[in-house]
Amino acid sequence: MKVARHEKIKELIQKYEIDTQEELAARLNEAGFRVTQATVSRDIRALKMTKVAGKNGKSYYAILKEFPEELGDKYTRVLHDALMSIDQGQNIIVIHTVPGMAMGVAAALDALKWEEILGSIAGDDTVMCAARNTEQAASVVKRLKSILH
């Protein structure tokens, strides 16, 4: 039952811009899956879903790894829509995002697999990225700022 429910979730988030767990639970219930918000919350974690910014500025759930042919464009759009400011302290890059989008930005950065970035940690509106050294951090900052403009 869980596998079928997960497949239905993937189908629903590709078809609709679902922005809350309650909306996802309602759509699953309409489709014949009897779920609670707690079940949906566990499914979101299991599927490694994150929120991304839509074209209208509203955020919605997505599984970023589901779109390999469009990765560069999708991730760049997430970064462009969510980035507010970028700063560097030696090999650490601090990125401020619109509220609620830090996890999406960190996931996008990790998925882009830039060799300069060792990893990212996200809060609600702040991402910290560790680069290998100061020069590589500067390179990442330059690339990110080019996305902003």
C-alpha cells in the first residue's frame, strides 16, 4: 500500500502545484488512499520532497531528483527565485533566501554537484555551504551572483 501511495504522491505533485500537507492528504483521500496528515508528513520525508518556488512566487512540493533532463534549468530557477543575498567568510558561503526556501536551495546546490561545494546545511531562510578553500568559495559566490542577475 505504501509503494502505491508513494507513486500516487509522485503523480499528484507532478500534476498539481501542491503547497501544503493538508492539500496533499485531501488529494490522496480523493484518490482512495485513506491517510492522515501524519502519514503524509512521513511520506514527504521518505520521498525526500522539498518545496520549490513556482513561477507565481508560491512554493510547492517537488521531488527534485525526478527531473534529470531538466535539472540545470529547474535548479537555476529555484536559485534565482529564492536567493536574497550571498556572502563569503573564507571557505564558508552564507546564502539568505526567502522564508521557507533554504532547504530547496540547499537541495538544488547539492544536486548541481558543483565540485567546489563540499556540502550545504539549511535552516528556514539561511544556507551555509562549505567550499574546499577560499578561492573555490569565491568562485561559487560569483556563479551564484550571476544567477541572480
